[in-house]
Amino acid sequence: MNAWPKSSALLKSNEQWIPGGVVSLNRKSDPNICFEKGQGSRVWDLEGNEYIDYQAGFAAAFLGHNDPDVNEAVKQTLSEATLLMGAGPTNLEGTFARLFCECVPSADSVQITTTGSEATYHALRIARAVTGKDHIIVMQGGYNGWHNDVACNVISQLSDIGERVSPGEYPYDSLSAGIPSQHKSLVHIVNFNDIASVEYILKRYPVAGMLLEPILQNVGIVQPLPGYLQSLRKLADDHGFLLIFDEVKTGFRHALGGYQQICGVRPDLSTFGKAVANGYPMGVIAGKKEYLDYFVHPERSKRVLIAGTFNAHPLTTAAAIATLRKLSAGGVYEHVNKLGQMLEEGLKDIFSATGRPFHIARQGSAFCAYFMDHAPVDFHDIAQHHDFAFDKNYRLKLIEQGIFNFPLPIKQGSISFAHSVKDIEETLDKTKIVVGQL
């Protein structure tokens, strides 16, 4: 029996005009559910079912869905007839840039895009322009966007990439057709937390930059081992490549200055998105002024192009300013960290009673339940030890109970500022029911 007939009908209708029926295929899931409305920590589907939401637009709605302060800022730009002229600077982009740099200590200056993928694209261009080199290093299990350099090796099959090698690299496991094989040869994939493999690549290729999430948050929550990020910083300094932190998911969710504020490592460049505007479409490239200034380099041959009709669109920029001001006012991180700890402890109690191997990984408000007996250190660790079938069933049963996590194993869950103690208690109560059923 189809529990979501209206959602199925909508998908079928959309498929007449949209390949796959969805404009971002990363959103396509089984079961197919169309969500119609969201407020705070809750969302409602076309059938009228209510859910406590831990998907949050792939972690973007950090303050909660339709945050009133953010929405009010957007409404004000509409009432004032604020426009995007396509000629000259705007007050809003300057206000945002100043506020952003005040929040993120490593940011001397910024440039603004419409998506996180654009931000990582530009960051790699800067790295190549600065160094005069072409090769880059990315992570197995990391996701950094849709473009040729990074559209690879997220949730790979071991049959496609092989068993763990260290030191060494993995084949380019493409997420897309249409990427030239010559381009793939410039991209080197290693496992997270594997310094030996980074050194292996550096001995063999002229590396322009290394791009990584400082925590892998597209295969759950895989945290850096002690000293790992510090070692990358030293290697970048010693070998002359740019260290780029992709904080599109970690930035502003874990700390006002990004995860780099927590780990104490200053990257050369950083990219941000998602939570920076509480779900409104914005990406940011930030970092050292000497590198950002390549966008306006006096020598044409070294100048990096940045352009975008909708970059710093007034509605988005107003939302981002309101978001950063609310985060800066205090209280947000204390609240979500408290709820995160409450959820983690509750899940540990529930799964401990089952005798099943598990590990609850958490960083602040972001969490993932792994069905393996230790904290994962890289993607291969997850692929070899996590119980994917149990994870899938667990997520499906939670959805039936009105608790929504994306129904794909090892995807991160996200608590928002709008979640309450009551939400966490209800989540834990329903998790007990689900685990009992399984």
C-alpha cells in the first residue's frame, strides 16, 4: 500500500516536464514524500502528516524552518522595493561581508555566490591561479559539489574503488557522465584521516590545493583524528599548496567561526553555504586577503573570474545578515548542543539495551547512528563495518512514526535552534518503539 499517494501523483506529474521529476536528483528518495510546509522543527507532507524534522534541507535550516526573524528581514527588502540592479555595489552585500568577517576569524575578505558548489569551484580556481599547479586532493566520502573536480567518490561501492590502500589513492568514482577523462587525471582521492596518502600524492604530482570538509558530514559524522588537520596545515605550508576547508555543512552549525574555530586550524580558503542564510541560496568563499585578491589581480593572466547575476541577491543577503546577527546574539549554540547531548545519551541508552553494535557520532547539533562497534575513521571503515540494511529499515520505521531523517543510510541528522526538549523526548520515545519493532 502506498502511504503517500498524493506525493506519488505529484512526482509522476512532474516527470512529464522534469527528468526524474525533481530538480535536484539528490533529493529523490524512497519513499517519495513531498513536503508542503515547514515551521520551526516540524514539517508537513501533502497527505497532511506531521514530522519532527532532522533533514533541514541537508542541514541548511539551522535556526529552523521559516525562522520569523529571517523571514521578517526578507519581507522588509520586499516592502522597501530593494533591487538587484546588475550595476554597482549594494549596501546589503557590504553589510554582510563585514559581519561575516567579524564572525569568522580566518576571513580577511569574502566573495559571494549563489550556491556552495560555486564557492568550491572558485576556491579551486584560486588555488590553481596562486600556485600555477593543476592537481588537487579530495576525500573519499566527501561531497564538495557538482563540478568536474569534485563530482566523485562520495558513497562508493568497494567493488568500484577497491579495498583500503595506504599510502595510495583511489580511482575517480564519477557521480556524473560527461566529465573528460583528462580532467579526472588531475583529481586525487584519498581517505580522510590518512596523512600518509596525502604525502604519497605530494611526492608524485604538483598539487595546487587540498579541499576537504573538516568533518565528513555527507557519510554521517566522521571526525578528524587528533593532529590530522594540524598535519595538513603543515604539509600545505611545506609543499606550497592551498589548504581549503569546505565548511558548507560545518560552517555556522558548529560555531560562529566555523569548525576551524573549534579545531584551531586556519585554512588558506574556506567555503560556506547552507546555514549561512538559514536555507536561502548563498555560498561564500572566504580567506586570506592575498588569495581573495586574485579576483582583482592587476595581471590579467592571473585574475580569477567571479560573476553571477544573482550573487548577493537582496532577499538572500537580507536573510544571511539576519541569520548571522541572530547567531551572534548568543544562546543558539548552547541550546542546540544541549539538545544534541540529550539525544545522544538517549540513543545510547536505547541501543545499549539491544546488544546490537552501534556508535552515536555527534558534533554539536549534527548526529548519525552507526551500526558498528566503533567510531568510523574514514569511508572504508564505514563500508566494511556498518550495517546498511538495518540502517535503512531503522530510518523507514522512524518515518512511519513521524520522525524524518533522510531515508538513505549514513546520512547526517540535524537539530535546529527551533527544536525543543519536548521534540527530543518525543523522538526518543518513538525510537524506542522502532527499535522494539526491529
